[in-house]
Amino acid sequence: MVDGLEVINISKVTSGGKLTIPKDIREILNVEEGDKAVFYLDKEKNLLVVEFKKLK
């Protein structure tokens, strides 16, 4: 658990290494097919932020 953050959903990694972003989160963040995900880690290797970038 990361201090100050709340768990809002959980996803499972497939055998192929893929992770599904739950529909409610995709809708909240306006994530669409083709968007790129940027992952950030802290010193303890906790995922802090996932940022989605639109392709141009």
C-alpha cells in the first residue's frame, strides 16, 4: 500500500504480460485504443502513477 493513495480497482496480469484497464477507470481517464501508458515507480518499486498519452 502506498501512503495517501486509495485502491479503486484491481486487475490481473495475463500469461502474455498484458494488463486490462478496468472499464470504469478507462471512462474516468478517457483512455482510448492506441493511447500510450507511462508508468512511474518510486524507490521501493511501487507503481505511483499511470499517465495516458494520446497518439498524434
